[in-house]
Amino acid sequence: MKRWLAGLALLTCLVGPALAGLDAASINNAEWKSKVSKDKVDPAIVKMQVLLDRANFSPGEIDGKLGENAIKALRAFAEAKGLAFDGKSPTPEIWNALIATSSEPVIVDYKIAEKDVKGPFLQKLPARMEDMQDLKSLDYTSPREAIAEKFHMSEALLDALNAGTKFDQAGRQIAVVNVVTKEDRPAVARVEVDKTQQTVKLVGKSGELIAFFPATVGSKEKPTPGGTLKITSIDANPNYRYHPEYKFRGVSAKRAFDINPGPNNPVGSYWIGLSAEGYGIHGTANPSKISKAESHGCVRLTNWDAGRLAKLVKKGMEVAFTEAQPAGRK
């Protein structure tokens, strides 16, 4: 009994302070507040992230924290609405503008479907690219991962909303964020990729900002091309082909090899090819790493953002690469 109580106390120490009071009611009824912690899950931030996602201003993975990607999405939303933003937290004006975009509840009940648990699932995603080439498909590693990605959530937030729940049984009812809304198809004129800010913007014919996505854009070792390219292909569930001339760090293969499709494929669920050979905009197996890691020269988005982008663009559309001047530099 003492051992059980000690384990419960440890669990409380690990998750209790950050997740206390986190449930459907606290999130759905959350109101604007002047200060929020960047380190703890906050019901108001969950609500804000969901509303941003619905408005086509993606915060990346919805985790309930006011992190880098949430701040980027807020800045883009404020820009589109002509509102001031200090780069720290949403103002009452930004909050009210977000609330006005949608009246649907933020947290809803969802019954786990048979296809959510059917699989197949990988026992483990190989760390080395060479070890992926013999797999029949690059599937999710669990129903938990699949459901979290389906609703644009971090697995930690999914767990927090469904404490003690396993996600491997069809018919079980769970709480999820409500990001699935009727998709509109606004007319997009061009795509703008900011290599410094690590963002992707969709711009209309009159220069209006239509949609926004946080991104991972190249690296020092493999920088993304500059200038203006064009979209040459749009493919769902792509194969990935590695060429030795890519010379990726950590890949020692001397011959080209293919990796089969799947959400955990190196380019995720979507590939949008560009007119510079070998470069594209694509998904990822690690949505939590968007804007926090490096890519091999391509533009990396979450799988769901890559899918959304793929539906809004078309072949021949221009993709302009820019490098914004860092703040404070003249």
C-alpha cells in the first residue's frame, strides 16, 4: 500500500501542477487572461491554439503551452486582422477576434473508431534511415499516436484530457480537441517561405494573408534554396527515395534506396515538389520538432499542415523564399 501511495505521489508531482483543472469545461469556458505560463499547460492556451488552427493560422502541434509556434501563429493572425501584438501573449483584442471566428466547443467527445485501432502499427520507428527501407510501410507506432495526430494534438495533451485511458479499444469514448471543421478553399496567389523566421504563409491576389504554418526550413549544413521556385508536384502518401549524393549526416549508404509510404516516412504524409531538384515542402514523423530542429534543405511542416497546404495550392504556383532581417539588426 505504501509503495502504491508513493507511486501515486510521484505521478502527481510529475503531472499534477501543470495539468490541474484541465478538462473540457475549463477549456471550453476559458476566458482571456493577461498572463500565462510558457511552461505549463493552460486551458486558455488550448482554446487559443484550437481557434488559431480552425482559422488557418496553425500553431503546429496543439499542446496547451504558449511556445514558439503558438506565438508565431498569434503574430500572423494579428497581422491578418490589423491588430497590435507585443510578441508575448494575446491581447484582449486578439482574443476577442479569435473567439469571433468560431462558436463550436473546443473540446468534444469522440468515440474511438475501428480504423483508429486496426493498424498495422510499427513496434518501433527506426532511428536510422537505412533501417526503414525494408519496412512495408512507415505506419504509426500506436493508436495513441494516430489519434493525437488526427486531432492535431500532442500525445501528452491527449493523455492529460483522458487520464488513465488506453486508446486501443474501438467504441471507447474520449475527449479530444475539436479542430475538424468544414474546409474552405480560399484563392491563393503565392506561397511565401521565411527562412529566418521559419514560417510558411499563403497570400491572396490582393496581398492578404490567407493561411499560416510554422515550419522547419533547412539548416546550416543543408540550406534551403533562395529566390522564387514553382510547385511541380503534389503527392499524398509519397515514397521517399534517398540518393547518396544527398550526403545526409548519419546516412552511410553508397547506393540509392526507397522508403515506403506512411505518416512516419521521412517526408511524412505529403510531398509538394519544387522546381529545384530534390527540394520540396513535406510532412514529418515528429510534429513536436517543427521549428525546433533542422531539415535536409526542405521545408518541413506537420503532416496535417502539409495536407492542408496541399489542398490550397496547385502546380505552377510560385513559392518565394525570403530571409527576414533579425530584430535589432540594421
